[in-house]
Amino acid sequence: MNREKYLELSRSLPFQHIADTPTVKYYTDWKAFEERLGLPYSERELELPHYLSHLKAHVKLGKGVSYARAEGVEVSESPKDPFSFIQVSDKMTAYHAARWGAGAHLELRGDFGNLFILSIGGESYMGHHVTLRVAQGSLGNIYILDVLPLGRNMKTFLFEGVVEERAKVGVHLLSVHSHESVAFTAGKLLVHDEAEVESRSLLAGGKMSRVQVDYVVKGKEAKLKALASSVARKDTRADFILNSYNVGAYSDVAVNGRGAALNKGYLSFRGSAIVEESAYQASSEIELQVVMIGEEARGFAVPVLEIHSGDVAKGNHSAGISHIAHDHLFYLRSRGLSREDAERLMVSGILSYSGLAEELGIEPMELLAEA
């Protein structure tokens, strides 16, 4: 499908086909996106926040694509229509398909070590698309840095990946968006037989950040472990969605997330754990917790478990939504901390939950400042 057809499709499709719940019409503020659909392409890339400047990307997407040689990694430009298994079925995905500007396809094999992919925004609109294939038996970590710095701007970023048989990899996502930015990020991973994927993710959202990752654990005895952290800073909104699909027999999935909504911040932490009929003796669990800290903070934790198989090994889901625990706060203050310092310590713990900030050498609390 050419870009003109995708543009026509984006005009005809709704942002979302079904409201999320009868009581909450949409967890994502689609009006924030609608207001910026007419933005022109960015003329320049913005600089990374200082706390990310020490990270050196092997693949950088801005106005164009640049990359450095890495062992076991082959990089090529994305085809004109790179969509392989992300469906173009809603307005924002179709809009991305019509307007994305820079993309890359990566082939990874052997022990490729640590690979960093940077998608950075501009002063107006940028769109990036990444596809990757991890070959059989490969080892390594893929760090995807989705960054949208200061400005009244917008970015769409989509990534699609295939992890082939017996590969053992980490596929990690850091999304940091500034207070006035609007960002639409979506990813999908297919995990084949006996492959193992560990996924760490961390989101610090902007004016409106929608980040969704779908994990399709397709293979027999395939494994996925996902840990996620998120924070909604003052006057920011984030909708973070992690979906898993057990398709293969004896597949094993665990998704766990922790989030915090601060003063006047809004955080929705959602996810579905779906066990298909073919997933004989599969295991799936999803646990999401959100704590509200400060005035006018709003938080939602919405895990969904669907089991279509008649024979599963395990299926669990749980949610927790609360205001700051007063007994925890009392304990910290009794040790000499001020209320402000105690709250910062608790937020730091939530941001550190996924372990991604530590792996990247980032002080978690720096994410609370302007990106």
C-alpha cells in the first residue's frame, strides 16, 4: 500500500475502535494527538538530555539514519512499506505509515553483545520505523532509546522484531518524553521455539505518551519475562500497555509492572495476558501496581487475563492501586527523612523496579526533570 492510501486510511479510521471501559471512555487523550496531526516535518534533530549523553548509539534515527559497525549486526534501510506484523488498523498507526521518515532493518546473529538503537525527536514531527530479526541461537541485548526532548512536538515510533529458535536476548525499551511532547510508540515481538526473551522497560511520559508493546510467545517452550517501570510527572499523561499472547505449548510468560502518578499526573498501566487454545500447559501471569503520590494524581492499573486453552499450567493476574502508603512514609520519616525526601525515595524505587535505569547508568530521579 502506498503512502497516499495510508493517508486516506488515517483520515477514515478512528483513533480507537472500542472505548476502554464503560466508565472511562479512553485512557489515552486522543485530542492531544489530533491537535498535532498537521505538524510539518522537523528540520532538525534535538539534543539528548544530559543524563543520556554518555550512551553511544549503534543505530541513530533522526531526520535520517546513521549507524556504526557492530559485531554480528547487519543494518540496512527499511523497505518503503516495512509493516510485517503490526496491523495498520487505527488512525495513529495509519498516520505513521503515511508519514514516517527514517527507518532501519537489523539482522543480528551470534553473540552480538549490547546494541543501542536511538530514536530521537525534532522540533516538530518525526516518524521512525525499525524492524529486526534475531537469528537462531543468538545472544545479546537490544536497547531501544525512544527520546522526545523539549518542544511542542510529536513523534511516532514503531518497532517490530522476530526472535528465532533458541535465541536468548534482552529487548529493552526506554521512553523519555518531555512535558510538552506528544508521542505514539508501539512495538511487537514474535518469540519462536525455545527462545528466551527478557524485556525491561521504563516510561517517563510527556503531555500525552501512549506506549504499547505486544509480546507474541509463539514457539513451543518459549519464555518471556517482562519488568516495567513508569512515572507520570506533574501535568503529564501516560498510557502504558503491555500485552502478552501465549501461542506455543509449554510457553512461559510473566509480566510485572510498577508505576507512580505524581502531583497532577495521570498514569494508566494496562495489559492483557492471553493464552490461546494452542498453548497446551502454558503459564501466564500479569501483575500491575500504581501508586498515587501528591495532589490530584490519578492512576489506573488494569490487567486482563484470558484463557482459551483447556489445559494450562498457571494463569494469574493481579492489580494494585493506592495512594502513598502512610506506614511506609511514617517509617521513612521516623528515620529522619523529610516528607519530600521520603516521597522521592519511594518514587526512585519504582523507577528502579525494572532495572533498566541502572543498566543504562542513569540516576532514576533525573527522569523527573524536563527531558
